[in-house]
Amino acid sequence: MVLHPKAQVRVAGQDVTFCCNASGTPVPKKYYWYHNGTLLERKAQQPSSRLALRGLAPEQAGTYHCKASSEAGAIRSAPAQLTVLAQGQQSCRSEPEPSLVELPSECPQDATGSRYYNVGRCPPSPCTNSPADPSGCGGDTGHCCGVRRMELREIPCAGSLLPVKVVAKCGCGPCAQPRVLVQGRVTAADTGEPLRFGHIFLGGRKVGFTGYKGSFTIEVPSDTQRLVARFVDQQQQFVDAIKVLPFDRRGGSVYQEVKMLRKKEPVDLDGSQSNAIPLGEASGREPVGELVFPAGAFLRPSGEVFNGTVRASVTFLDPRDMETASTASSDLSFTNTEGEIVPLRTYGMFSVDFREEESGAALQTGPVQVRMDTRQVWMPEHLEKMKLWSLNPETGLWEEEGVLRPARGSRGKREERTFLVGNLEIRERRLFNLDVPEDRRCFVKVRAYSNEKFNPYEQLEGVVISLINLEPQPGYPTNPRAWGRFDSVVTGPNGACLPAFCDSQRPDAYSAYVTATLGGEELEAVASSPKLNPNAIGVSQPYLGKLGYRRSDHDDPDLKKTAFQINVAKPDPNNVDEINGPIYSYRSLEECEKAPVSANHLRFYRVEVDRYEYNVVPFKESDLTSWTGDYLSWWPNPQEFRACFIKVQIEGPQEYMVRSCNVGGSHPRTRGQLYGLRDTRSVRDMRLESTSGACVEFKCSGMLFDQSLVDRTLVSIVPQGSCRRTAINGLLREYLSRHPPLADNNHTGAFTMLAPADPLGHNYGIYTVTDQNPRLAKEIAIGRCFDGTSDGFSREMKADAGTAVTFACQERPPGRESFFQRLLTAPAEA
């Protein structure tokens, strides 16, 4: 499906047109349209790729999707929502919705004990009366609800007034069109070596190369519902990696680690003789099956039989090995007869490469027998459904090659074995799968939070949640014998719903292993030991006990805390304890996606080591559509985000909070006005005695949102405690003196500068990274700052490397305030 219908808003009585378009061989010519899942009558539609509805009535609201078909199969589009408003009803209310931001710690709490302030937001929903394309099928972005006016308010905080911009009015305007990107790194699964200068394909089109370190950036084409990328090693050492990459449709970039499977060393076969190659005999395991080649099976592309020596490489991906899940291609899905994309459960994938020994030319095969040992199929019901599939590298979907049936006759000494046998011809496609369609499906609700408080208004968006389906040993739910499939979903404002296999009769028939990453950073799961805490995990008893929740360090505290495992127990609709999440039946996706935050759900959270951010103009970094053009915006350009950090070394007996205060420095519209605050706790350097370091974000100098004048941000770095400045990086001091004006640095308890307009580096103690994703830019910059280099990355603080300014701090006498505290309690005097 290359064109999907788009969501639209209309007033009753208006007309609307939906469009879809599918490609294939042969070209699909039959189209069917559905309203809320029901096929529209022929008189209500024409069998074409366009659906025109005239004089809309309120009951015609709902979801619409199309299905295209030909003799080759069918494919279904994504659903599009049609909203039909009554006459005079507004699609965008002028009053903003509530949206809370946390105020600095020195601000007083309100009557309820909260330090959160309502700054308002405008939901980016579509508006009516947008200048539509007459056909309804064009690329017009339409109009959306957005901010039309903001007001500046001042909040009393510690003897001063803290400015904050709040949304005063919403209205319709052109929809934001942020760039949608997927970034990441491609490495070998076994050694971690990067894929250097590998080809990247979207469909059949080459779109670029990986970098020297295996890095890549893919811009997601508009109207993409399913991003299928193929990574190809020019040196032919690795199996092509075909990945379905998750992305955030609202803009920004999602980070993805791609693992490539090394090809197995080829063996020499005599093409004139019959041959057999085992599948999955590594690590002392019994093979899953074997490929049997009759004499004369190898062919040149012209069809000529090749009877010489064949260099044959068959690489088997064994799901009995838990480590192989990350290297599997595609997302193990196929389209059924109704055109719906549905999941498969794998028993093994194999990639083949056959070449002539002398010339190295690629070979194909005639009919080849695939034999599968039935003892490796642990669910008896799967024996009758086992099929052989090949991967379409352009769609990332598996397509049926044939059915595996019980073997007839015996194989000499192996009479006692029963095999499932199928036939296969190897032509252009080289990646195959032993799979069964699995219809026991559910959804798992997961949310990610910015900290361990799990406040509903501090949920993280843009987090990649990954779920691997496991098949546990009977009676040993924590000891899986194989993985079956995997899925990844990006969290939105209401979390994420991940598909998973489930069972209503046996709660432990399938389990799920779940992880979460944000910009390459692993988030932490809620602890399961020494005692389960239902309030923290997010699931009430007794359903929590049935799920058997366990964090990855449950039995060994030295293991990472970044994953959890559950039994995917299908909810019993007659049990009141199981109808409120976190597991939903497969037909209840909408209920899962719209579930309130009070409903049961599973949780991850970001480990924030005393880090706090405050922006005068509120902006949700996980939702780029929340950006507002304002002179005081921390990020002046929603298409490109430049993160700046300064490294502070602190010599003292403990760890200290360090604040950056960022105000306008040279721009006439912002001079002396606050942009925002950043608080960061220093991190102990384990190599040095009584020394810690802090990587503190500051607002970069540069153009403001109108792109007319540069502002040199006035940055003050103030550590908390009895601290005095003892050293300033010589190169940084020289740079600032050569780029006047110089900021006043007459107080030894702080460091002040007009921020450099140039992207300096570790030699100056300044770390700058530009990216289309603000969170990713900051994570990369922090990693370099910790490492003290301009191109490295570390999570261990090296306080004496690449430092900009050094403070010596000591425990102050009782009753004596530090400069930091005086700045909070009496800022004018300080």
C-alpha cells in the first residue's frame, strides 16, 4: 500500500474524498472500502481507489480503510478517522488544554503541595475548512489546531519573579511538518565491528550508505506507515539485514541499533551429487532440520545445470538461542487473505548463498527439499500449520512458499524420526523461514516516565519499547527454550500498545521480554524484588501475580535493571480483575490505545541523577509539534537542535548541584531576559580522590527564531555549596577575550560568560552536538562530555579531562549560607 487515506474533519453537509493506492505484480485493480470495519455497499461506493462521500451526515463519522486485491493477494490500508462536526461546532477550541511544568525547587508549593504550574497546550488536531485538494488525494498538509497567542506571567520564587510563557489562545493554522528521521548504528552481532559504507535501501531504491562507524540517518518519506530498510554489506561478510524500523510520525528522530548476522563459512559441494546441509546444529544442539539437494539441483541464471564445485553458505538463525533475536530480519509478519498484516511464530530462518568455485558467480537451484524434525516443534497444534516462507525485501513481509507435510517413508538409521517436508526453489530470494501463523494474540500496555514518581503528566514520548515473545519451559517460566517473534513500538502521549502472543488456557504458555530505549539510552524497569509493589509496577493484584512480573535482576542483583519479563496471560472478560489492562485482547486495540493512565499498565522510567530543566517558553522535547516560535524559546529552530554543555570540575568531599542560568546577552529583544535554568548534580570520578565532574547544559548562542540576529547567551555557572572558582580553561579564556564583550567574572563563587557562537570542543571544555532530535543531541553531548573528548562516549565521569572551569568546594560552617543559596533567597543582593 503506497498511499493511505488521511484523517479528515468536515462539517455536516460537506463532502469528503478518501484515497488509497496499492502497487504489485500484477497491478491491483480491485479496491474495497470499509467504514468502521464493515464493507460499504456497492451503491455507496465505486470499486476504485477513491471514495467520495457527499452531504455528510453525523453517522458517517468513524474510521475508513480500503483493501486492494488481485490474483496475487490482498493488502489493507491503515485506517483514517473522519470527524463530522455539527453546524457551528469548533474543531479547535480557543481555550487551551491543561499542561503542567515543574517549577524550580526554590519556588513555593501551591495549596495542594504541588510545584507544578499549568502553562496550557493546544492539541495538534486537524481543523475543518482547510484548503483541500479538489481530488482529496494531494499532498496538502491542511490546517491544524495550534498556539495563536501566548502571555508572559511572573511567579514569585525565592525573593524574585520567575518568568513563564503560557498559552492564552488556540486556533487553526498550517499544520507543522517536522522532519521524521530514523538514526542509528549498524554493527556485527558477534564482534560489534561497524558496517562501514554499507548500502541502505528503502524498497528497491538505494538511499545512502552507512558511515565509517556504522552510523546512518534515514529521512522517512511522507505517508509511510511501515518503514522497511535493507542494509547490505558490500564485502558480503554479513547476511543482508532487512529491518522494519519504528519511527515517530510527529517528527524528530528515533535511534535504532541494527545487528547484522555474519555469514557462515561456505562448504564445497559436488553439484553432480546429492547433498544435505543441516540447519541449526551449532552449540551441540540437535539440528532443527536440513536442506537436501538432489543431484543436478544447482542452476546458472540461464537455467543451465551446474555440475561443478559449489561454494555453499547456509546461515541459520536459531530461535533456541536467545541472543539471535536482535539479528532477525523483518518483524515476522505476513498478509492474510483479507489483506491484514498478521504475525508469524518462527522456528528458524536461513539465508543461502551458492556460488561457482572458480568464477564466484551466483547460482540458483531447482527443487530442493526442506526437512524439519518434528521433535523441535513443542506445541503440537503447530505441526499441522507449519509452512515455508520467503522474505520480500521491499515490503519486509514474508510470503508463503509451500506447506510442510509429514514425511512418508524412512531415512535408514533415522527411521524413528518424523519429519515435516516441503519443497523449495531458490531464485532471486535468499532468505527463508520455518513459521506458523499464530492467532492467539494480545496487546500489552506500556508507559515510560521521566522519573520514578510516575506522574501522569511526566510521561516520555518517542521511547522505543521492544517486546520479544518467548516460549518458556513447562513449569519454568523464567527459563525460555526459544523466542518466537519480536515487535517495537514508539510511545506517544498515551504510552504504547505492543502486540504479543498470549494464551487464555495456560497463562505461562507465552512470556514476553520487554525493554525500552530513548536515544540509545536504556530506561529502567520497576523492581520486582525483594517484594512486588503493585502501585509502583502499575498493575493491581491478583492479576499481577498471574502475570508473574520479574525484573531482569530479580535473581541476580548484579544484572542490569533495564528489562522485565511477564507471562502474557490473556484477560478473562468475565473476571473484573482482568478487564482493566495491562493485557488486552487483539480486537481491543482501540481500548488499549485510549486507556486512561489510571488503568493497569507496565512501566519504565528514566534514571535522572538530580537533573532539572526549566524553559520560560514550555516545550516538550518528545513532541516537536509542541514547539512555539518565540524570542525566548530555548530551541530557536524546530528542524535542527543544537545542544551545548560545559564541563565543570569540582574538588570537594561530596557531589554538588550545579546550575546554569541562561539569559539574553546581546540581542536587543532578549537582553537581560531569562531563557531557562538547568540544574545538574556532579558525578563522582572513581579514579580521583574527592573529585567530581558535572556536564551542565546551557543555551547555545546563535540566531533566534526569526533568524535575523545572533544572540550571545549570557551564561552563569553556579555550584551549590561553599565553592570558589580556582581555574578557567586557558583556551576558553583566550577565546572569550578575543570575542568581546567579556562577561563580568568578579565573583569567585560562579563563572559567567557570553556563550561562544562557534562550536568549540573538548580542548575548551565546551561540547556541542547538532541533531534533528533534541534528546539525542543532548545524550551524545553528555557522553562526549563525560569522556572528555570530542568524538568519544562514556557513562563514567572523567572529571579531569576536557574541563572548562574548576571549583574547590568545602563543607560550610553551620548557619552560613552558600553563594548558591544566597542567589535563591536574595538574588538582588547576591
